[in-house]
Amino acid sequence: MARNLAPALAGFLLLGCGYHRLDNRPRAAAWMVKGQTVRIATFRNNTPKLGAEETFRKALENRIVAASPWRLVPQSAASRWVLQGAIERYEVRALGLSLGSDSVKGSAGSATRVEVVVVASVQLLDGVTGDVVITRPGLTFSNQYRVDQNFASFNNQELRVLATLSDDFAESFLTQLLEGSD
């Protein structure tokens, strides 16, 4: 008999704890209507890092296609919603420095770990009126990376690092937007 009560008790506790599935939650926000169109306006790049805006834009496109209720349309098309954004800051900071070794004299003072920080801002606009519906300024993404022998080797990994951070940005922004945290 106690065996039959355990699942019922567990179910009762889950109902009372505030747990709700997000896919069953009523979607009250106007921008969450399935099948409406969205386009991504050209992202601005306010940093010296060339191409960062395209990497972030592409990551957002991929996330919209994979995990949103919208239908993505080309930049030149009319749409119900418009996403526009800007890369505000791109920074690479050395976190650890090598003390050097007898075998590699020139390695003293080179970075052993770096942190990459990207700050982006995004707005969701009403495609009909042009009004700003949601704004997310100063979304900050960072990660640390190990660097081999000299700081120059990081340049070979930088595109991969930027792609990872841009995917984190796209996932985070869309999650906030689609979960209704306005």
C-alpha cells in the first residue's frame, strides 16, 4: 500500500512547488504567435573586430530557424517583427602570463590564458509601426581559453571562440524573449 502512495505523493508535491512546463504555458505576448514573420536587420559593429556582427547575426538566424515560433524572412522583405542589434564591445584580456623557460627564452611574459568578452545589445521592433517592443542592452558574454606557447596562437582559435560566444548570445536572447521575460 505504501508503494502506491509514493508516486501519488511525488505528483502532489510537484504540483504544489510551482513547477510548470514552459511548452504548456499560455503565450500571452504578441510576438510569440506561431508562424509570424521576423527579419534580422543589419547588426552594427561598434568594435574594431571586423566581422563580429555577421557571426552574431548568423547565430541568431540559426537559433530562430531551429527554436522559435517565427518564420525567418530575408533582410529586404517586410515582416511582422524586426530584430536589430549591435556589438558594443569586443575585448581579449590576458589572464595568466608565462614566466618562460630555459628552452624557450622568448616565452616569458606571453599569455597562457585569455578571456574574451563580448557585449551586445538587441531590440525587437514591431515591423508594422516601428515601435520598440523589447530592448536588451548590454548582454555580456565571456569565456576563458588556454593559449599555447605564445599569444599569437590564440588568433588561430579566435573564429571558433567568437562562434561559441555568438551561439551563447543567440540562445540566451531567444530564451529570454520566448519565455516571456520582458
